[in-house]
Amino acid sequence: MTQATDNDFQRLVLERLDKIDGDITRLDSRLEKAETKFDAYVKASEGMTRMATTIIITAGAVVIFGGVVDKADVLFAGLARLLGKG
């Protein structure tokens, strides 16, 4: 190779390396954005799971306590009889 050809080759290699470096930088930026979105999704998912669990527990408590309250008059009448006031 001649000196001019060597210089052209080196210039082409350096240009290609610069392009690859730019591609890597853009990919890194896109990956950071994807990680941020994934983190937000995980946090939202955890929050939704906690909220759903709370709703289920609350609904169960309402059903149980609703049944107890419906029978409260029977319970109080039975307790009054036991205490001799009924």
C-alpha cells in the first residue's frame, strides 16, 4: 500500500469507529429510557397489587361483619337471657 492508501484506510476505519461509537451512545440512551419505563411499570404494578389486596380484605371484612351485625339482635337477646335480663 502507498502512504495515501494507508491514510485513506486509517481515515475510513476511524470514521467507521466514530459511527459505531455514536450507535452505541444512542443504544445506551434508549436502554436507559427502557429501564426507566420498566421501573415505573414495576412500581405501578406493586401499587396495584397492594390496592387490590386491600380491596379484597375490605370486602371480606364487610361481608363477615355484615353477617355479624345482622345477627346482633339475636346475640344481644341471647346475652341478655344469660345475664337474666331478658
